[in-house]
Amino acid sequence: MKQEIEKFRKETGVDLVIKDGKPFYGGYLYLENCTGITALPNNLTVGGYLYLENCTGITGEVKVNKKLSSKAIAAISRVSNMPIFWEWNDRSYIKVDDMFTAVDSHHGNVYRVHKLNSSE
């Protein structure tokens, strides 16, 4: 692992440390025009964002460990639970909480729906 980290430092100028037995970079890792890199260190953990631009030499699978903060998890949850509305064949549909339903009627933000292919 130390050889892999040293190779990465020579190619990028970025110093990594070993944390919990894995290569670690504590902040935002921004790599641009890194055409000489063929791979990132295995199990690289980045404390912030990982940004790769024009790193065309990386051809293999990139495995990066990223622990999301509770704030980031909550933001993802809010987005994934947002209702999706659409109309098709003069019918309104809504998908929310992983349920795809047909809209029977609504008033404001209150919807009367029924599950498709169901009597519910």
C-alpha cells in the first residue's frame, strides 16, 4: 500500500495518509489533467469531494470509499422522496414513497389516488 501511495504522490503531488488501514485524503481531492495516472489507490477514502477532470489515463474500475455525513444522507433522502408528477393519455399520475399511483382527485397538496393494478 505504501508503494501505491508513493506512486500516487509522484504522479499527482498529492500526499495521502493511511487511516483505518486505507489510503486517506482529508479534504476535497481535485485532480485535473491527470493523464499520467492509470489508477487511484485501492480503497481510497476522501473526506470531501473527489473531482476528476480530464484524467483519461484511468481505465480500470475506480473504487473509492466515501462516508456520507448525516446532513448529506438527509438531503439524499429528501430528494429521493420527492413526489414526481406526470400526465399521460389524459390521466394524472404521481410517484411518491416508491408507490406509482393514478390520481383520482386532489385539493391543494392532498391527493386521492389508487395503486395501479390494485383495488386499493
